[in-house]
Amino acid sequence: MQYVLSRIRQHEQEVAYKFYISDLLFYQARGKTQEQRYADLVFNRKKADPRSADEIALDVIKRAGLHVE
């Protein structure tokens, strides 16, 4: 079973790489730059939000249009 899961993950990485390269060529042909790195895409690296939990909660409440007393 572990082999199957490993092969699925490998296939996902291969597909992601092909999409990344095609997007890279697309942007370069138009004189633009790619903003996301392939490694970040494959390994799900996301930049940490520097805000505190309270700041994030207030932002979500504000965007949702909720009023909390």
C-alpha cells in the first residue's frame, strides 16, 4: 500500500513540474516573471502569516461583515 501512495505522490510531483514549466514558458514569452517557485508548489511551502491569532480573527470577522460585542 505504501508503494501505491508513493507512486501517486511521485505522479503528482511530475504533473506539477510539467504545469510549472508550461506556465514558466507562457510567462516568459510575455515578458513576465513567475512568482511561485516549483519547490514551494510541490512541497506546499507557504509563508507564515506574521499576524497574531487575534489579528487574524479580527480580520476574518471584519471581512465576513460580522459584528461582535
